[in-house]
Amino acid sequence: MKAAPEAQARLLDIQKVDTQILSLNNERKNLPELAQLAQAKVEWNALGAATIANNTKISDTEIEVDKAEKDLNPVRQRLEKNQKRIDDGSLGSKELNAMIDEVENLKRRVATLEDEQLEVMERLESLNAERDKLAKQRAEMQSAIKALLARKDELVGVLDKKLAAAQAERVELTAAFPSDLLALYERIRDRAGGIGVGKLEGKRCSGCQLDQSPQAMDHYNSAPKDEVVRCESCDRILIR
Ligand SMILES: [Zn+2]
């Protein structure tokens, strides 16, 4: 391929701006804030699931608390009524004995039900404490995510500005540029890790950083200036 030496030399400027664009795109894609946001989303979802589970347990336990009270009321009322009959002295001795036995039974029953009620109320109390803790965690997380999003947007904004400037510079550099040379450079660049052109610095190709053999050097030096030569080590376009 033939190309004016000035066009060939300009490839090094195009390479420079392409390297910059590549690096800016990588930076944009790999912002630590993006990984942090993804992690925060996982934690936020887990927190949401924990909140729903906690709410369900609270509703169920509130029903248990109501039921414990409802179970207790008739037993207490009956105990009170029986105790009154014992106290008013209206019962015969046989009836009185039976009534005293029943009262003892009712007292034991009340004690058992009260223990159960206490247990369920304690459970409700700890579920409510967990609910408050989850609400606090959600609020904290929400403001952390908000700050993270703002930081991410700010960084992306800065990178986008740099990218736009680099792309504008590339448009300028490639305007009125030989399209076959540009296509060759881009093809090599895309298959060779983002670098399509090297400069011969002494005996070394800046594309692959390898010293060139005397035979290769002879070839580079003897080729006409408008001949597009390729590095014999890495096959990139070589600017002499
Ligand atoms: Zn090379």
C-alpha cells in the first residue's frame, strides 16, 4: 500500500487519541461506583425481603396476641364468678368442696394461659424491635445509594466530556485522510490489542517493543518513503 509519509505519520496521532478513547471507555465501564451500586442493589433487595418477612410475622403474632387475650377472658370471668360464690357462703359443704377444686383448676389454667400470653407478647416485642432496626437500615441505605448515584453521575459526566473531546479530535485527524490506510490501521488495531501502528525508534518498534533484525532494518530503510511498511515482528504498520 502507498500513502504519503505525512498521512502515515498522522496515524501515530490517531493512535494516541484512539488509545485515549479506549482507556476512557474502560474507565467508564469499570467505575468502582458501578460495582458498589450493583452490590447495594443486592443488599437493598435482601433488606426488602427481610422487611416483608418481618411484617408478615408481626401480623401473625398480633393475631396470636389477640387470641391469647380471648382465651384468657372467659376463664378469668368464670374464676371470678366461682370465687364470689365461695366467698358469699351460699354453698353447701359438698358443693363448696367441688367449687374449691374447680377454682384451683381454673387458677392453674389462668397461669398457663398467662405464661403463653407473655411468651407471645415478648415475641411481638422483639419483632417490633427488628422492624425498627430494618427501617433504620433502609433509610441509611437509601441515602448511601443516593450519594453513590450522584457520585457515579458526576464521574460519568466528566468522562463523557473527555470522550466527546477525544472523539471530536479524532474526527478532525481523520478528515481528508486516506480511507484505505485508515481501514488497514483500524483492522490491525482491533485484532492487536488496540494498537495498530508503531514507530521505529532506533532499531525498536514501539508497537511490540522488539528490536528489529538487520535484515528487517534493511527492508524498512530501503522501502520508498510512500510505501506503507509493516513491522516484521508484530505486523503492525511501522512509521519510519
Ligand atoms: Zn512491532
